Amino acid sequence: MNTFLAVLRRDLRLALRRSGDLATVVLFFILTASLFPFGVGPDPNLLARMAPGIVWVTALLAVLLSLERIFLADYEDGSLELLRISPVSLELVVLAKITAHWLTTGLPLTTAAPILAILFNLPSEALPTLLLTLLIGTPTLSLVGAVGAALTLGARRGGVLIPLLVLPLNVPVLIFGTGAVDAAISGFPAQANLALLGAVGALMLFVGPVAAAAAVRQAVE
Amino acid sequence: MSETTSTAPQAIAPKRSFHYFANPARFVRVADAVYPWCFYAALICLGVGFYTALFVAPADYQQGETVRIMYVHVPAAWMAMFIYANMALASASLLIWRHPLAGAFAKAAAPIGAAFTFLALFTGAFWGKPMWGAWWVWDARLTSVLILFFIYLGHIALVDAFDNPDRGQKAAAVLCLVGAVNLPIIKFSVDWWNTLHQPASITKLGTPSIHSSMLWPLLIMAIGYMLFFACLAIIRTKSELLAAKQRSLSLRALHAGGGD
């Protein structure tokens, strides 16, 4: 647990010292989403109908943008190798890094989501559900993304590869996330979608760190 | 075999298990022996399959002649999943037992699987146009096959992304296994998403069971595809192994030259 907290604290401190990266992700999220009205027209009903999907897709892309950050700097300056040969469990280290990534991307995105909800006329009764789906779903994006980020360490054109690996695997999160908000908009209970979103997250909580740690071992071998 | 007096030869005698064939040299020997049989059997199956599918099997009472697309389309979709399952098994044995053959096989099989998946999507579009009136609809099955295609493409890109080919194979193996865990969830979620968003706008093939006059050509085609895959996989795996050998030989030559 101490290891976990130590790595988490270190990664958070590093992320906060380069808080420009953090702001970029949130800015990208809001900017990309505000392009949609230009594309589909300003009709408020249409935008309200599309809001859950737009918020979720842009959140997915924004997370994608920041994935390289999880391991790349540590890989390049050799600290990842030190973490790998240290006696502590690499899975735990990876989980700490993923947590730090979520705290610096998923959480800010969730807090920025109400702005988009206002811009897109999302019915106010659906807003809590939207925030809840982002709160449950964005950790899964970090968990799956970490696998992609670890697999592409040392690859040629690694940055371009990550989306190709990660996006198809994120389809369930997108479906359950938007499904819950859609249900809330039309007045249906959203529990089923939320539960499934949580289930996917729970599975990835196990698979993600194990697979990412395996990939890190290969990378620094 | 029953002789147990001398223990030394027993100890080095390879066990006839799954691992017995993981030796690349032994694989090449077996594959060379199997290949001609596979090749001619594939030729016969595909020939008979195409003939019966196009000329012998009856046209559908509802879909008419377009139902014949099924004989190309359905086995291709089966192969798309079958090959991915094979790759997942190979990836697991690469990561667990470090069989180099498994890595070569997974790398060799991925483009073939992607090609079958593309064939399924492509023929599906041509079947969808007369049946549903659109080249593409976001039907649950189409969508999950499309995502499978993307996962294949990611695998192919990752294998080739490293200067060290071993690293590429191992990274792709991890991806393949993560994908294997995810595929059922994707399939399930897409099914669910589809029923949520556009309920019953698409009528699937109405008949719950298929008549034997249509089933036989379909099965023959499926066996033909399978044998064809075996042929391609043997050729491609062998060339992977040869390329690896050539790399290590030229490295050795380089080291020998530098050392003197």
C-alpha cells in the first residue's frame, strides 16, 4: 500500500508541475465538443438528443490524447526500468500510475462535463446520471488505455498506434455510458446501464494492470 | 518405450504432448508432410462447395438467388472468429511457454483473419443492399464484426511496430488476449445497444433452421475455408520462421566478423 501511495504521489506531483498538459486535455474536451453544433446545426432538440454521445465520444478522445503520458517519460529516462527491477509488485505500481492518470484526466473531464451539458441543452434531470457515468466509466478508459500505452512503448509511431489499439476496446464503455444517460433523458431507470458500466470497469480493474504490467516487462526487458 | 533400464535417453526423449510440436524444426517437417493434403483437399472442397452453392442448392423462396452470397459470407464470418480464437490460444502459449512457433503463427494468422473478416463485411454489404436496401446498417452483428476487424488491424500494426520482431510478437500477444477478454463484452454490449436504439427494424433470416440442401454446401464451403486457412497459415508461419532464422544467422555472422 505504501508503494501504491508513493508512486501515486510522485505521479500526481509530476502531473501537477506540468499542469499545462492537464489543462490541454480539458480544453480539448470542450473545444472538440463545441465543434459539433457547427457540423450538425444549432437545433436545440437535436443537440440535446446528441449530447450524451458527444460528451462521451469527446471524453474518450481526450483521454486518448493523454495516454502516452502514463509511461513514456518514465520509459525514456529509465525510471520505469528501476520500478520494474525493484522488489515491489509491478502490477501495483502500474495501478498507481493508472490512478494518477485518472485523477489528472478522468476526474477533470467529469468536472468539466456540466459546462458541455449546459451548452448542449441536456435536460437537467439527466445531468447527475451523465456525471455518474463519467465517474464510473473514465477509470475504465484509463485502465484500458494504460494497456495500449504500455504495449506501444519503444514502438515506431507509438503515438499513432495507441488509438488503433484502444478505441475498439472502449466500445462497451461508450455504449453503456451513453445508454445510461439516454435512459435518464427519456425517464427510464438507468441502473442497468450503470451496473454494466461498473461491471466492465471491475473486469478491467483486474485485466488492465496485469496486461499493462506484462507489457511494461516486455518493454524494459 | 517400455524400457526403463537406461534413464538418460528417457530423460531427453521428447514427450508426445502439445509441446512436442512447438519445436520449429519439427513443425516444419510435419507441416511439409501435411501441406499437400491440405492443399488438394481445400481445392476439392472449395470446388465442390462453389459448384453446389451456385448451381445445385435451391434459391431461397424469399431472397431468391441472392441467398447464394450466404455460402461465401457465412463461412468467412465463422473463420473470422475461428482464426481469432486460434491466435488467442497461440498468444497464450507464447506468453506462458515462450514457444517461438506460437508467436510466428499468431503473426502469420492475423492478416489471414483480417482478410476473412473483410470478406465477411464486403459480401455482407453486397447481401445487405438487395435485402435491406442499404450497403451498411448498424446491425448488431455487422457492428461487432467491424470492431473485430479493427482489432485485427491493431494487431497487425502492433506486430510490425518494433525494430525487435520478438517484442512485436509478444506485445501483439498481450493485445490479442486483452481483445479476447473484451470481444464477448463488445458483442454483448453491441447487441444490447442495437435493441435499445433501433428495435426490430431489421428482420433477420426468418427461418430458424436451414434445409439440408442449403446446409451441405455451406458446410463444405466452411471446411474448404478451413483447409485454405491451414495452407496459408503453414506457408506464412514457415516464412516467418525462415525470416527469424535468417535474422539470427546474419546477426551471428556480424558478430563473428566484428569479433575477429
